[in-house]
Amino acid sequence: MADYVQQRLEERIPGLEQLQRVGLFTNAEIKSLLKRSTALEYKLHRTVLSKDDFIAYIQYEINVLELIKKRRARIGYQFKREDIEYPIILGIINVFRRATSKWPEDVQLWLSHVAFCKKWGTKSQLSKVFSSMLAIHSDKPSLWIMAAKCEMEDRDSSENARHLFLRALRFHPENKKIYQEYFRMELMHAEKLRKQQQELEQAKIEVGEYEFSPEILSGKLAEVIYRDATQKIKGAEFMLSLLHIAAIFDFTKELQDTVLQDLQKQHTDECVTWDFVARRELDAAGAPELQSAQGRASDTNRREERCCAVYEEGLQSLNTGPMWTCYVNFCLERFKRKTNVTDLKEKRRQRLLGVLQRAHDAALLQESFYKTWLQVLLSSEEKELAAQVAVAAARRFSQSVDTWSLSLQTLVGLEWEEAGPLFQEAFKHVNPKESLPLWQLQVEWSSVAQTPDQTEALFQKALVSPVPAVSTALKETYLDWAYRTGGYKKARKIFKSLHEHRPFTKAFFTRMIRIEKEQENPRMSNLRDYYERALREFGSTDDDLWMDYIREELSAHGSPENCGKLHWRAMKSLEGESVERFTTQFTLLQTGHVQSQSGQA
């Protein structure tokens, strides 16, 4: 081992001498570098090898390269690269090779090797690295694509890229991404050749001696890939993905027309086909450039009508939920587009409302669209129709808490008289464990639309709910309502009736504390009672609660001598990280860095 390390270090000496001779490193720096390299080299030759040692060596040597690069830029010296950098780069590549041989399953290690070769100008090594990596990781399509892109973009070899894609397809004959990238690569190659031909023609150079195949220039190779891909991978979405790639290039009109024709022949049973064909009408050639806003709006409306005609044709043969969803989405997108022309805006609104109504009548309207429908109706002041839609939506999706909440909120906002019975209907259908939003909404409605006795009866009913989340959350709401309608006495009465009715939230107690402190003469005995009850429930985890209690005792109506006892109790009760947080806050309070209640006042 020592002999090998010594040999490696001796091989580096000429390069290190050059670093000192040209003034990039000092003698002390060379010695330090040699010492560090020796230590790292020895680690790479232990009996038991560690991946971290290899990574540490590579990172150190890369840092040396970066430092040399900065020193060169500073002194303006750009010579002797083969003597100085190249041996270091070669050494790093050898370490990478050893590491990937020892841990071939580590993809990140391979990718780091690739990144290094790209950055430090050793692109000739890239093909070898990718070849070794793909021999082990042939099951990963993304690595095949990366290797092919590297050949095309970094090494300027479309032939090698093509061979890699063909090999990849042997392992992954039905992988969409490989076909898409292969298709894109052939079009990029054709575009590159077209530019080369154009440049030669502009320079008036005879192009006869250069071979520019008309088939390649027109994208025929890409069409072959398209044919092969669509035979193996069915579906309109995949075909459309290839069409979108082809549309990036300006010489692929014939290819795009071919794909579009195949799409309309083979996939009329898929909504994405109709959606794509319909939206193409927006880009179809229309009237010449119109100067007036009214004229442009009229032309836009005609285009949108043509789109809708395609959707209507699609619905005749494909009356499905996804097809209606595409149609509604199109109308919604156009409705949201800004326009200053009132007539166009109104036509878009009417078109959207009409499609929503028809989809609903067909029982094929997606649940999420009902919210949009209600928003449009309410913004148009169509209250009666909004109420009807709200009820219809709730009954259509009777088990959905979200839809019931939306519908009931709408009806409550419209002050609809029949909201009460609908709340009862909602509770019959939804899962009780998910019913909290409906309880909260019903309480809010009842406090406005019903008598105090009816609202109180509703609270009492909620408190005996078998769902803990409902009874817990509504305690605080009940307390708030009691204070708002009956004042302090009623709030305290409600608190007393509930303070043994578990489970609780911290907010239930803190709300009563705030109510007490809002009084002209708050009673400290009451505050202590509230704090003690809260600490009984949350004292083992909530350090803030203890700190609030201590601050209360330090305030004008408290007894500061009680703080020591509270601190002692807190330290006994708190658990885990809350002890450390409490200790920090208490120390800051004692040193004056955190104000007490009286200081804040």
C-alpha cells in the first residue's frame, strides 16, 4: 500500500513544482497540499474501504482545481495546463472509476462523475462513463435519455445519440419519455442541418460536396419514429405530446398535419382530441388586423363560437363527464379573460352559464364547478337561480361536506328561509366525523336567524355530540356567543357548566381569561381558577401557559410572591423540550428581557 501511495505522490511532484515555479502556489502551500493528499491517499488503500473517503478525496482535489483557476485569473497566467491541471483531473477520474467499481449501485456517484467530466473539459471521457453506467443501470430510462442528450449537446454527435436511443428502446420498448426525446432529437438534428445548409448558401459556397439528405432535412426520420411510437403506445395524449414537440420547429407543417389527421381518425373517442381540435380554432386564420376594439372583440367571439361548435360536435358522439369538463374549462378560461367590450364579456358569461346548466342537467358536471357556477350567479345578482343551484349541488353530492358547506354558506348569505331544514338534511347524509364545518356554519346562522333559546338548544345538542372534535370546538364558540348575547354573567355561568365537560381546547380557557380581564375590576381569584383548570389539562406540555400565569401574578392585581411556587410546579410538570423553553423564557423575564403583564400595560 505504501509503495503505491508513494508512486502516486511522486507522479504529482512535477505538477506541484510547476505550481510553485509559475507563482500560483507558495512553497508552504505546496507542502500543505502534499501532506493533505498523502493522508487522503492512504485512506483510499485501507483494507475496509469507505465511500465517504473517496468522496472526501474527490472534493478536496476539486477544491484544489478551483483554487488554481482563481489564482490563474488573478495573475493572468493561462499556460502549462497540461502539466498542472491535467494530472489532477486524471487522478480524480481514476478515483471516480475506483469508487463506481466498488459501489456501482450508487447512481448519484455516477452522475457526479458525469458532472465532473462536463465541467472540467474531459468530454472524451463522457461516453465511457455513460457506457459503464448503462451496463449496470439499463433499467433506468432517465439515464439513457441523459446519455443521448449528452452525445447530442455536449459531444455534437447525433449518430451516437441515435444509437443510444435505439438501445434504450430495446430495454424499454414502450417508454413514452424515451420516444418523446428521441423524436425531439431527430427534429433538432434536422434543424441543425437546415441551418448549416442555409449558412453555406448565404456564403455562396458550393453545397454539392456536402450531403444534405432531403428526407432528413424535412424531418422524415422523426416521422419514422412517430409511426413506430404510436404503434406501440396508444392514446391521444401521447400523440398530442409528439404534436406539441413538432410544433416547436418551423419546418414540420407536413408532419404536424399527418399527426393531426391520425389523431382525428384514431382517437375521436377521447375527450383530449376534441379539446385540442376545438382550441385550434382560436389560432385559425381569421379576419385581417382590425383596428377597433369592437371589431377585434367581434372576431374573437366568432373564433370562440367555432370552438364551441367543435365541442358540441364532440358531445354528440362522446357525452361523458370528462368531455363536459373540457368544454366547461374552455368556457371558464375565456370568461376569465379580461376585455373592455361589455358585449363580449356578456356573451362569454351566458355561454359559460349555459354549458354549466346543460352539464348539470346531464348529471355530468364535476363537483368543483358548482363553486364557480355559484360565484358567477352571485356576481350577476341572480339570487334565485343561485339558491336553486346551491340546493341542487348539495343533493347531487349529498355525502360531500365541502359541497354542503358551500351550498349552505350560499343560502345563509342569501338569507334563504329554508336553510334550517337543509342543515338537518345535511347531517343525515354526511359522515359525522367530518361534520364540524356544518355545525359551525349552523351555529353562525342560528345566532342571526333564530331566537337565543333556539341557538342555545343547538349548542347543547352539539355538546353531547359523539364526535369529540365537534363538542370540543363548539365550547369556545358557545362561550363567545354567551358573552356577546348575555354579558359576563352568562359567560361565567356557561364556563362553570362546562369546565368539567371534557375534552377541552386551550382556547376555551384563554377565552374566559380574556373575558375576565376585559371587566372593569377583574378578580384574581377567578383568573387563578381559570389558569389552574387550564394547567390541569395542558400543564405537562404547554410552557407558554405557565409563563402567562406567572406574568399574571406579576401584574398589578397579582401576587409576585407566588411566582416561585409556579416556577417549581412548572419544572415538575413540564416534559421534554418544553422544560428548556420554559427555563429560557423565565430567565429572560427575570433579567428584564421579557416584559411582565404590568410592563406591557
